[in-house]
Amino acid sequence: MAQNVYDNQDFFKEYIQLPRQVEGLDGTPEWQDLQALIPNPKGTNFLDLGCGFGWVGRWAREEGAESVLGVDVSEKMLSKAVGFPTDSCVTYVQADLESFELPINKFDIVFSSLTFHYLKGLPVLISGIYRSLTPGGALVFSVEHPIFTAPRNAKFIEDAEGQSIWPLDSYLSEGSRTTNWLAEGVIKQHRTIATYVTILLEAGFTLSAIIEWGPSLEQVKESPQWADERKRPPFLLMKAIKGNSS
Amino acid sequence: MAQNVYDNQDFFKEYIQLPRQVEGLDGTPEWQDLQALIPNPKGTNFLDLGCGFGWVGRWAREEGAESVLGVDVSEKMLSKAVGFPTDSCVTYVQADLESFELPINKFDIVFSSLTFHYLKGLPVLISGIYRSLTPGGALVFSVEHPIFTAPRNAKFIEDAEGQSIWPLDSYLSEGSRTTNWLAEGVIKQHRTIATYVTILLEAGFTLSAIIEWGPSLEQVKESPQWADERKRPPFLLMKAIKGNSS
């Protein structure tokens, strides 16, 4: 089973204070670009893996999704989700994504935000997602960018000129990375971009879009503290189609 | 027109002493992985863009290609190419890839090694390659990896612990980078991985494979001086298909 850091009391206390948890999609700077990758939810069966507080499922329902299923490993997260355990909007299931059995040929859109980089067994899950999609269905997801997850010491440092640089090393050495993000000992799985793409292609997907996300120059102007995020992208966004994209 | 550093006397003098120029494909550590991406050349029309000394075209002909065309901007390079200006093996053309007019529906395989990162007008060239391929034809190419081209100071430095790290910055700021590689003032075009993929998809290609290439652990064992190359990949390899890959 994947590490479930979200049910760690210390982590959770910090986590729910992040802007993206307090403000939802409005506090999620990459949402606009991620949303642009998602097909129109109207009339679709929509699955959100690692749904957390359920912001995106709620959005999908507001956009006219026929059904929305949100899955998350964390009871604490789900207990705060909009309408948990179920309402007219969204159905929630608490489950470990490494072993969750997805129904076959069911969903038109599978979505996942900042979840896959916690999972060791990602190839198995991606194959399951492929089977769970209807023909022409789309998988849209984000993860922490491999450049972000790679370093032993994942913090900006100053070079000899006093400029902040990202101390990249061990990019090609994939596997677990233990970080102290909000709590001690959070374990992430570092994979290269090529590995994410290869997992998709080997499952049968057609790659449809890829975005190495950092704030735009306009967003940096509004939030100058984000300037360094353009030096190394924090997020990787992808869209893959079951079948041919054309 | 693209900068033609290869016809710079100082650069060329250094360049022809690189192992990959002296030893050809045997001195090119990524060749084995690149070769694995290339469809069987037997009976094909094969195009090599930025062919240099013509090693790959020669290989393609030995593998049974029906025709091989090698194009390079550098007269100096071509004058050293096997059988230049033409022999039973390969036809060579000296031309600027930014303005070279490719024939329509002609080639089964288009190949390019470590050339595209010199070109400002890459999207136009990629669209031309797409049109020049026969249906189901393949484009296989390598470029310097975006992590390699990104930094202002593209040299390993030591962190506080004395470990060598790659000083990544300005990854999302695309455009020209001036480096002193073999000669002063060599200009490369930095693009992100996402941009390379997007250029391919927008031209109509299906992405078939992507490799962020660094030496394998076995290669590092044989050549310990390559250890740092696993910290940040030096090369990016891609394969794209005209049509659907399935």
C-alpha cells in the first residue's frame, strides 16, 4: 500500500492551510492550464483519482457531468470533501489507488492532480485506467515535475554570483525520495518525464498534450515570490487519449 | 540562416577530434539506443538532416536502404563525409536546414542527430519533415537535453557538501543560449521537452518513443568520468510517426 501521509495529523494540519485547500481551484495556479486539457465534462462519467476535498469533481458536476466518482486514500481528506460520503453531486470512495479495482469501459474522463508521484505501482494503475476508459476517453493528470522531485536536496541554493539555482542531481536515478514537506519523511517516487510518457504509451495511450508548468510572466508579476518557479517547473501536466487523438 | 559554427576554423579543429568524429558510431555512446528507435532501413528512402561525416547514412545504406540523402549546412563537414559529394552509397547536399525545401511524400525515415537545437525555425522544418514522409514514416532524432541547454552557466558546480550538482535555472525561459563549447560564442536554442513534443504533435505526428539519455550504469563502470552525466541527461531522443503508431 502507498504511504498515506494525509492521515498523519501533523501533515494534515499544515496541509489544509495551503492556499489550494483553503481557496480550492481559485488558489491553484496551474488549474487554468490543467482545465484547458480536460474535455468538456457535459454528459460524461468522470473519475477523479486522489480527489482530496473534491474540488475538481464538483467542478465537473457543475459543468454537467452525468456522474462523478472521487477516490482518495485519506479518510481525513474525504471527511472534509464537499458532500462526503455522497450527495447529488459526487460519490466518494476511500481506497488505496495501488490496489483499487477500476470498472471496465466506464469513464469518459479520468483526472488526477498531484497524486501519481506518490505511487510505486503506477504502471499497473495506468493500465487499469486505460481499460476503465471508454474508446476516445481521456486521462488528464498532473504530477510534481521530475526536475522538482530529482535532487537529494530539493531546495534552491545560491551560486557563486549569488543567483538562486536549482541543485539538480540524480535525475536519471529513479525511485523513492524522502522529503520533509509539511511533515517529516514524506516519500515520493521520482520518475523521469520519459518514464511517465513511456508508461502511457506502453499502456496503449496516445499522448495528446504535455505541459511543463510554471507560473506565467503575468502570474510572477502578480506574485513576485513565484519568480524562482520559472527556473525549474514545479508541475508536469499531461493528456493522453485511449485510441488515436485525431 | 542558422549559425554555421562548423565552418569556423577553431571550432572545426576541435570538433573533428571528438571521439564520435574520430571513431564514428563506435565513439557515440547514445548510438545503440538511438539505433533501436530507427525502423529497419532495408528498402527505404532515408534522409539524414545534419549528416556531418555521414556515419549514419552509411550505416543505413549498409542495412539496405534504397536511397540515402545527407544534408548538412557545413561545407567543411561534408568535404570529410564518406564518398562526398556522392557515391554509390549516399548523396550529399549542402544546405541550410532553416530554408531547405524537402520533397513531398518521399522519405520513409528521417533522421537527425544533435542538430535541431541549433535551429530557430524548428517548427517549420518539422512540418516540412512531416510532409516529406510517406504515410507511416518515422522521424527519429536526438538533441541536447533541455536540462543541459537551460542554465546560464552550464557547468557542474559543487554544493555545500562538496557534491557536484547541475546549476539549473531559466528552464522555462526559452530562446538562445551562447556557450563556449569548443569555440567562443556557439549559439544554441533552448526549448523545453514539452515544446519539442508540442511541435511534433502540432505538425500532425504521433509520439512513439522518448528517451532522456544518459550513460547506463554499465557504461559508467567502463567510463567512470561519465558518472555526472547520470545527474542530468545530456541528450534527448525521440521517435515520431506520421499517422497512428498502432
